[in-house]
Amino acid sequence: MTKILLAEDDDSLRSFLTAALRRAGHDVQAYEDGDQALTALEREVFDLLLTDIQMPGIDGIELARRGAELDPAMKIVFITGFAAVALSNKANTPAGAKILSKPFHLRELVDEVERVMAA
């Protein structure tokens, strides 16, 4: 079971993704903004950070940077409708971070989580 921190500001999407990942057998803690997610990263160890890029508080890129500093072994996947923004700032993203562009099918998300964790 993968312990996942999900940071997504859209309430319905966050709820939907949380349910899908839990059905796939993962332990998911979900937060609505980067500040709350960072607090969780400072308190606990997670296997994977799934984060939107555009969020209130600190954005997903900054959250990922700080998360990677706290735990370099944690895997990171950006889930975003702004893939071009993430790619243009690639130098600022943690090494090995993956990007899953919205919209995506839930099966794609689950498959990507499995691929990232197997790597």
C-alpha cells in the first residue's frame, strides 16, 4: 500500500481522486491547498506526493520542492491542466518529478501511481 499525500484545491476532483486511489488500495490523505499539505509533509512521511500546480497558498511546484527537501526519497507527480507551465519551469521542479496532464481518466492516474512507485 502506497501512502499518498494529495494536494488539490478543487473539492469535487479531490474527493473523486481520493476515492479512486483508495479503491485501488492506497492510503490517501487529501488537502485543499499547499499550506495544509506542507504541514502534513512536515509531520509525516509519504511515499508519493500528488499535487496540482495552481493552488491557493504555496503552489504545487514550491510544495514539491519543499517536500523533496524534507524527504528526497518521496516520489512526486504533478496533476495539472498547466503542463506547459510545469515543463517550462522544469529546472525548478524536483528531479524525477512526473507530470500527468488534466483531463485524465482515473485508470491513467492509478496506472501512473503504480509506474512511479515501481521505478
